[in-house]
Amino acid sequence: LYNMSEQERITYYCAEFFKLVDKKSYSQAYELLYSEYKENYFPTEASFTEYMKDYFPDDFSIEYTNFERLGDIYVLWISINDTLNGSRGHNFDMNVVIQENDFNDYVLSFSRNSAVEEE
């Protein structure tokens, strides 16, 4: 992490979060969420787990489309692609906001309900 650029580091954090989601390690992923975001959108770990199981494809890939730094936070624009079902699957775009406190010490939040399903 120390030798990575700012953008590489933030992208790495985002990827680590989604690796946890992909592995169904929802408890660990939940711990990375920003506390006020959790309070507003996922007050319990169970609500987060249910949302992730219902909303995210069983197998997905991430494409990073934009990166910005806004003061002490970073915003990533990403596309989630359903790798099993392709264009017929649940594919959508979202933003991920990351606040880095120190190397490998960060919290994040993400935009919800921004699905763009292909028909």
C-alpha cells in the first residue's frame, strides 16, 4: 500500500470490500461501512446482508469508470457486471465513497438502488 499511488490505493480498498461481498463475508464487509451510513441505510447487519443477497448478482465483476478526490474523501464510479448472465443479468452503475484514515484504515459507503437492468 505504501508504494501505491493514491488512486491505486483507493481502488484497492474498493476491490477489497467487493471481494468480501463476493465471498459472502457480509459481516466483514459491514464493518467497513461508515457509521452514519449504516445508521441511515443498514441499521443491522441482517439488513445489510439481505440487501446484498437480493441486489448483487451471484457472480460479478467491477469496472472502474471514474475517480475523484473531494477534500478528504474519494469517489469511485463503478459498473457492476453480472458475469454469469451477461447483458440479461442484473448490471448496474454505482458510486463508492471512501474515507481513508490511514493506510489500510478506511470506511466507505455506496449509492443504493441505482439499478439499470437490461431487458
